[in-house]
Amino acid sequence: MKKTLMAAASAAALLVTTGVLAAAPAAAAPERATDLRVMSFNIHHGADGNDVLDLERTAAVIEASGAEVIGLQEVDDAWSSRSDFEDQAARLAELLGMHYVYGANLDVAPAEGRTENSRYGNAILSEHPIIDSENHLLTSIEHPERPTEQRGLLEAVINVKGHHAGFYSTHLDHQRAEQRELQAREIVEITGESRRPAVVVGDLNAEPGAPELQGLFSVFTDTFAALGQDDAHTFAPDGAPVLDASLRIDYVLVSEGVRPQEAHVVRTSASDHLPIVADLGIPRSPNGLVR
């Protein structure tokens, strides 16, 4: 081996002196992206369309998807007997062996006979370390005939293989377009405060053509639309079985530079929504850290 290397070195030196040694073709620079599989799942407090509670079933759906970071909506924490007063985010994290953060949008006095507040909101689960988080309460404008529910945007900064990304889980108002438009605008403002690659997932309670969502789509790419999958329905109207879903109201949105690679709807009756999964290419900063 040593003789071979010496011979090669001598030949190279000879070519240099005769001026005929051409530079080796430069190798193509590796694409600076980190693959990440994400999920959005409105879990309906762990109950199916018939309101049968089974949080282990919810965990099994998440595990089978292979998702590394999951945004959840309609998550209870000691909320009521409907979910056995369980801290559902903590329990799911335990079942899946993941990190988690929880954002309570409703936080009220304990139920009778209980000591902990009843809370309801969004959660984020992650295989990767969560290094920071914040729950942003979105503006709620009262209406005399259609009372609103407090909504929020849960933010997590996640260390994905040494690179930081912002991941957000949200659930917009289900009754009024003007309320959703205001909340969408606030999401743009909040996420715009960071230069990190961003992924926003959630139940937006409106279809892609809804005027109130266009402000979001002007800043974020709708993954399923970008992949030509506008028929990726996630919700069935009028109490129909979820497997007959005909509306697309759950989304994975990505900031500039995040590359949608593949996406699909998970067929399951574990909730009244179908979860969605997307494979993304997350851009990496030159120094390996957040930009």
C-alpha cells in the first residue's frame, strides 16, 4: 500500500512539473438539509367519533406513523371525566418515549373533588430535544350569538440533529371566519419574530380556498398543495364517519427553504380527524446551528 501511494505521489509530482496536471473535478457540495418526518393530529381528547376513549390507541397511531415531531390539538390535562382527568400530553410522551411540551388555552378551576386545574389545549411531542417553548394565546373577540373559545399557538424550538427549527401547533376558531383571519395574522407575526426554519401544523377549521387563510399561505407553503394533494381530506362534515372525510382542514405549513418531500393522510378511526404526516427537508445553517 505504501509503495502504491508513493508511486502515485511521484506521478502527480511529474505531471505538475510538466504543467499537464488538471485539477480534479470539484465534488458537488452536499445539499444542506436535514430530513424530518412530522405529524399533525387533532386527537379529540383521545376519543374516536363515538366518543370512546382510548389514549393507547392514539399513541399506537402516532408510533406507527414514524413521525419524529408531532403537533397535537384537543389535548386534555385533568379536564374532566371524559378523559379520566389524565394529563394526556405527559401520558402520550411516556407511552412513546418522547419529549413534550403542553400549551393550555383553557385553564379553569379544578373540577369538584379535584385539586389540579382543568386544562385543555395543544401539545408537541418530539423524538428530538426540545430546547425552548412558549404558548402564545391568540386574540379572541367575543360575539353575542357565537361565543368563542380561547385559542393558542404552541411554539417549540427543537434541536433536530444539531440544527434548531421552530415547530408550532395550533387550532383555530371553528365558528367565525373573521376570528380565524385575525388568528392567522397573529401566527404570521409571531413566527416572523424568528429566523429559524419553521413548521406550523394544526387544525385550521377552514379549507384551503378560505379567504381568511390566504395571509398564512402568502408566508408559508401548504405542504399538501405543493405536492399536488389537495384531495388529502381529513374531516367529515355533519357527523359522518371520519373515514368518509371530504374536507381538508388540517395542515402542515412550512417556511421558505423547508422542502416538502412526501405527505399522506393516515387512515384511522382513532379520532374525529384523520392525522396527516409529511416528510420535510429542513435547511441547515452553515455553522450547524440556528440561523
